[in-house]
Amino acid sequence: MVRWLVFGAVAACRFQAGIGPGDGGGDGGHVFDDAPDAFDPKCFGTAPYTVCVGAVPTGIVKLGDAIDTTPGNCEDAGGAVVTMTNAANTTVCVIGGDSIALASDTTVPVTGSLPLVLVAVTTIEIDGTLDASSRSQIDPTIGPSADAACTAVAGTNDTSGGSGGAGGTFGAIGGNGGSGANMGAAAGTALPRFAVQTLEGGCGGGAGGTGNTNSGGEAGPGGDSGGAIELACHGTLAVTGTIDASGAGGGGGQASRGGGGAGGSGGMIVLDAQTLEVASSAQIFANGGGGGGGAEAGTSGTDGGDATALGAGGTGGAKGGNNGTPGGAGGFGMTDATSATAASDGAGGGGGAVGIIHAVGGMIPTTSASPPPT
């Protein structure tokens, strides 16, 4: 059960993002040209992740129900769609109160098209699991704002063997797909690192190339990236539980000779408070999904694994028969995603890279975060 106690004295017990004097636009967002220079109790987070709301949040928020950040669903959950105060004018779903708590026996899945921002005046306590990850295997789901950072790089189609898709790049460079058809099908090549200047989900993995479609030969789909989530508090933000924004595994190439889909990158987690307290037992991670294996003529590759643990990326999928190649593993910690190798038939997809963790207000124990926070 989610009980939203909302921002200020608002009609119908809903937070409404106010439009200040002189503000333009009619989307209900409170838009600034830049983050305010002086302290404003209605503004939360550090640039470029600052969000300002129409009234100081009040009441106690107890997280419990799943959260869908898509406009319409965000408001139905007691939140509001707000424009961040950065050059990208990023639209986010904001939920807040005087305090926010997630109990230790509770898991809250987060999905939807927009990043989620939780804001509180005094305290945020995360003792349970806040799940903004994407998964393609068990209980498939797509995290909030997944795949927003870039366009996935697919493999090349070839009837003699499709190549593997490129792993998603975000906090690091994704793994390359393998070339297919005895080097005749060019591999999906991962994007280089790029500047990330707003709150957004990571990069999805590229689909593999198709093989002999007259005999099946479908490409493995790419895995979705992890989602984007920010927790910002004027007081104390304490985490003893889990915050997960990891990527999904890519699908295996299908016989005959389909290329494997690549793993999605991890997403983004921003923790910003006057005082940030993270217990050594906490788990905060945004790891990459594994690439799917490539297929030979008669045997399909298997799917890459989702990234579901602090200390590992998703595993690469197994190759199909003797002439496919396995997918690359997803990145985690300081470990890069791995690339798939060339195949005489269908090749595996690359692993997805780690995402980004940004922390303000305190240190996160090295054993509690993957990748290391910036």
C-alpha cells in the first residue's frame, strides 16, 4: 500500500507542480533557466539534477505500491510531472513529502517513460528494495526512462550468419558484438563514452543481425537498459536496503544462424542529501546485462542473463552448436563489459556496460556500490 501525503495544502490530496509568476508554458511544470543560486526550500538536488516543485512537500510518504512514471499514471500515484532545472529541460515524475520511508520487507518496482525523483524535506529512509532495473528473463520489466540515452547499435543481417548487436554504453563502453558469417557480417560496434548531463536511463543493447530467415534465423532482441532514479533530501538520506537500476540481457539468436542481441547498460542512480548515510549492508547497483549467444544452422543461442546482483553483470548466453559464439558478459564494479567473438555462423551480442551512480552528502562504502559512485 502506498500512502502519498502530498506537497502543501493541495486540493484533492494531490501534489500540483505550481507555475510561478512570470513562468511560461502550460504543461504544469515549474521551469527555471538554471538552478537557483540561493537556497530555495522548494528545490532539491544539485545541478544538473535539480528539480523545483510548486510548494514545500509535507506529510509522511510510505512507499509500497509499484510506481509507473508515465504521465497520467504518475499523477494517479499522487505524483506530478515536473521539468528539471537543467539545459536539457528533462521531464520527470516527482513524488515527495516531509519524509519518505520504504520498509525492510517491501519491494517497490518502478517502471514508466520518465525518470523517478523522490524528494523530502527531513528524511528519506530506504530499508527495503527500490527496483528501477530492467529484466528480460524472470518477471520481465522495463525500468523508468530505460534506453533514453542513445540509439542502440544493431548487428548486420546475413543469410550465412548474422552478427551480434553492440552492448549498451553509458557509465563505461559496452562490449562489441561478434562478426558473423566468417567475418562477412560486420559486428555491431559499441558507442564511445559520451557526456551525460541529465537524469536519464542508460543505453539499450542492439539487436543481433538476422541469419537465414527462410529457416527461422531471427535475430536476438537487445536488452533494455536500467532506469533512472533520484533521491534528494534537504536533511538525511539513509539507505540500508537495495536500490537497483541494472540492465537486461539480450536474446539469443535463433536457428538458422541468427545473431545474438546485446545486453543493456546499467541506468542512473542519484543520491543527494545534506547528510547521506549508506550502511555497509546496503546494495546500490547499476550493472550491465549479458549478450545473447549466436546461432548455428540447427541450434539457437541462449539468452544473456539479466544483471540481478551487486557483484556481477549479466552472464553471456551460450552459443548455438559449434558454429555460433557466446554472448559477452555485462559490466559491474570496475570490470568492463566483454565483447563477443567472430563466428562462422551467427555471432553473440556484446555485454552491456555499467551505469552511473552519483552521490552528494556522504560516502558510499565501496562494498555497497557498483559501479563506484562519482
